Amino acid sequence: MKKVLIILAVLIGLVLIAAVAVPIIFKEDIRAAIDKELDNSLNAKIYYDTEAFSLSLFKSFPDLSVTVGNFGIVGQAPFDQDTLVSVGEFGLTLDIMSVISGDQIKIVNVSLINPNIKVLVLEDGTANYDIAKPSEETTAEAETASEPISIQIQGWEITNASLIYDDATLPMVTSIGGMNHSGSGDFSQDVFDMSTTTTVEAFSL
């Protein structure tokens, strides 16, 4: 019995050491992969607090939690003076095996805390949210290319969000304050049930 307890203690110790070591080992690789994917996908300035970038296996074991503080997106001219999105804390839960294999990073869950979103549309129809880079791949290349990030979201949560939508083509301005939203659904399935809950403290149009 004593030997069994010793073996169990050693196994538990190894698991704890791995839980601490894995985030440290893969932190820079994951941050570099996220930076690369954002740069390849978005025609905008992305900023976040590098000191508030953290990894943990304890929050959602056995998956890996990635937390980014003070995250934001600023568009290019004529919207380079306007912040499209700013988030107090942006969190991702990643499938740990996809991180270790390196083939695809699978996003399982997403959370946004204190996000502020400002959508602007000018009279000519130019919108500040039109920041996706056009694909330069041919059809044949697109069919054979592998995706660096696979999204199979199972749950998401938005806490205390503020939204402003200013559309000069209508014209219309609307704002939402104190919005809390949560949802779940396995997007990796062809058919699934999606459940969501949303509350709003203030709304104007």
C-alpha cells in the first residue's frame, strides 16, 4: 500500500509539474501563432498588453487557457483615430493536444470582459469594420491549404459590453450599454443546438 501511495504521489507531482511547465514552454509559440494569424487576416492595428498575456492549464484543465489583457483593434485611414474594439480581458480556451501537435490550434471557448465596440459607416458606405484582408490564394491552393487555426467553439461569454453603431447612410445611431451575453453550442458538429442568454441595461436609438 505504501508503494502505491508513493507512485500516486509521484504521478500527481508529475501532472502538477506539467501543468506549470507546459504553459511556460508553449507561451511564446502560442503568442507568435496568434500574432501571425491576426497579421495575416486583418488589415488593422492590433494591440495588447504583453505583460497581461498569460497561459494556464488550471482554469480549464485539461484544456489550455490563454488570457490577453487590454486588447484592441484600430482600423486604418480614415478610421485610424477610432478604436473599433477595445477589450479589458480577452480569453481563449484551446485544445491542449492541438497546441502540442502544432498542426492546428483549435479554439474551444471565447470570453470577452468589458468590451467596447464602435462601428462607423460613412455616407459613401465605407465601414471601419471592413478590415479583413482579401485572400490571394487561388481556388486550387485554397482547397489544398491547411488552416493554421481551427474554430470549434463550444461556449462563449461577453461581460459588461458597450456598443455604438453610427451609420451615416441611413442615418442612424444606436447604443447599447451593460450588455451581458453567454451561449453554448458545438460548432464542430454539422447539426447542433445553440443556447444563448442576453441582458441589456441601457439601449438608445
